[in-house]
Amino acid sequence: MSHLVKGGRVVDPGNGVDAVADVLVTNGRIAKVGKGLKAPEGTEVVTATGKVVCPGFIDIHAHFREPGYEYKETVATGTRAAAAGGFTAVCCMANTNPVNDNGAVTDYILAKAKVEGVVRVYPIGAVTRGLHGEELAELAELADSGCVAFSDDGRCVMNAGLYRRAMEYTLPFGTPLISHAEDTSLSRGASMNEGVVSTETGLPRQPAAAQGVMVVRDILLAEPTARH
């Protein structure tokens, strides 16, 4: 089956393309890009005038809440929503139940994605067991099972010694850690950014330093572990 996407603005950063052109897709692969392309017999023609035609987007922070919180999102519904928005790959966070802190959960997510997913799914494993920030998750096992990165999602690993060990331990895998930069001693209970409005309204506020101090900490931790 072939498709000819005609007259769209083709944006391909990888090849330095940004121009109005046609795109011929054959058997799910891009066969040709150029102006005035002719459609082979039986080709479905899609008019893309005024639209952008580009490689699929990648969402590196998605919440597919399966297993455990299927009432919020599943692999099936999440990947369909991604496809509708132009995303062809998503990285799903570890905030499931049970938490994706071991290979069995990763295997389950990937199995569901193979059967029910309509875009590529890349699991992100937890840095710490249960996202509790107290002891490291099964990082080697997670990487071996297919996790592409590690993160405690919306929770900061406040223990600097533990986070440094995570950096050291994962270095041989080449698997990145994703930092949630938030010093909870500064941000706890906040409902908005610190500033004039928070002062006027009296609402609990979070200073910008809550993020900044953790960014600085993680940069300093990254230096001796060659993560730069």
C-alpha cells in the first residue's frame, strides 16, 4: 500500500529539509521526497496544503498508568492518544502499581505494548524501590529488561549519597538518570511560585531555589561520575 502526501511543509531536521514538497510512502516506509511527485497506480493521495509533515514526535515523559491505575490511563489508550497527536514513540514513567522497579513489571509493560500499543513504548524504570528514595531499585535488571532511563518521576531523590551511587552504578549501562529537581524542604506544601502574587494572596509558595539547588547538586554529583 502506498500513500502520497502532497503539498505539505516538509520539516526534517535530521536532513536539513524545510520546504514545501511531496512525500511518497510505500509499505510504511518513506520512498521519496520531492516536488511534483507522481502517484503510482493504487496510491492513496493525501492533500497536506497548509500543514506540517515531519518525523514523528517522541514524548520522553508520559504517564501510562498500567499496571495498577488503569482507570487513569492504559497502554492502549495512551498510545492511541499519542498517535493522534503525532507522537510515534513514548517513554512511560515508573509510577505504576506495582512500581516499575524490577524486570517483571518492565516485561509486563512491554508485553502489553506489543499487543495493544499503536506506537513504540520505552519504559523508564524507577531509581529507588517503590519510588521511596531509600534504596536503589533493581537497576541492572531494569536495564536488561528494556528500560531506557531511570527516574523517580515526580519525586526527587533527596539522599545525595544514594543518588550518586545510582549514577555510579548505571554508568556501565549507558542508561541516563532523569532528575526531578525539587528540594522538598523548600517546596513542601506549596501551591504556587514565590512572588508578588503569592504574597498578596497568602498562598503557600515555592521559591525558585527549590529547583536551583537540586540542579546544582546533581551537576556536582555528575562530575565525578563522568556524566557530562
